[in-house]
Amino acid sequence: MRCPFCRNRKNRVVDSRMSNDGMMIRRRRSCGACKRRFTTYERVEEAAPMVVKKDGRREPFDRAKIIAGLTRACEKRPVSMEKIEQIAGSIETTMAEQGDREVASNAIGAAVMNELHKIDQVAYVRFASVYRSFKDIDEFMHELEDLINQRKHAPASRAAGEKKGNGSS
């Protein structure tokens, strides 16, 4: 660390304190050459990946976009904002833990669809219809048929719980 006054690299830490939120360390340093004191801050660098869009554009990962998409898909569905936040956080963590500097937007979309499929099939179909850009009703029906077939092959207790939870009779 260079002294901001004389540019000398020889300095020592006089005092270290953690910030109130625990996300940063404040260090008081003393320059070995000019003897002046200065403060530095140390924090973890968040390595949010860049998202590579279908057209090749790149933009920073944005958790708010995931929340917006989930909220739109789950509108008028029995899915709490807490659950939406939890899903967005899980996806954000997964993408960051992969350690890649770039992630394809379709990988994020697939992760969102996977989570929606687990919690609400209507929200899943809503999201899939926009995400997959269905060209016609046949593509949409194919997706619905896949869902119906998965439901038929699900364990009996799970299928009964889904019917009860969705208000179907």
C-alpha cells in the first residue's frame, strides 16, 4: 500500500477495526518515510459474473431482473415474496459459486424455470412461455403435455399434495 502523501510503500498498520455490518475492515496506517497517518478500507470483492445475452451483448448480473421475472410469473399465485427472494438469492449464489467471469443468460433462465417447476406449475408455464419464446400454440401445448405427463408419473402422495395446495378438486 502506497502512502497517499509521499508515495512510499513502507508503512505499518497501527489499528484495525471491523465495520458495524462486518463487511469491511478499516485500517489506520503510518507511513515509514513521512510518518503521516492514513486510512484504508478492505472488503471482499464481489465477483458477480457478466451475463452474455442471446445476441452476444454483455451486461452485469442483476438480481433485480430475476426478481422481476419471478414476480411477473408468480402474479396472482400463492407464492410469497419471501420465496421469490429466496429463489433469486439461490440462483445468484449458484452463479457466483461457479466462479465463471461470464454466464449465458439461458443458464440463468433455465435455473429460474427449474425452481418455478418445483413450486408452482402455472408460474412455470408463464415464465416458460416468455423465456422459450413459443412461436405457436403447438409449442405451448407440447410444454403443457410434458407437465401433465410428469405429474402423472409423480409419486401419488406428491400429486395429491399438489392438487390440494393448488386449490384443485
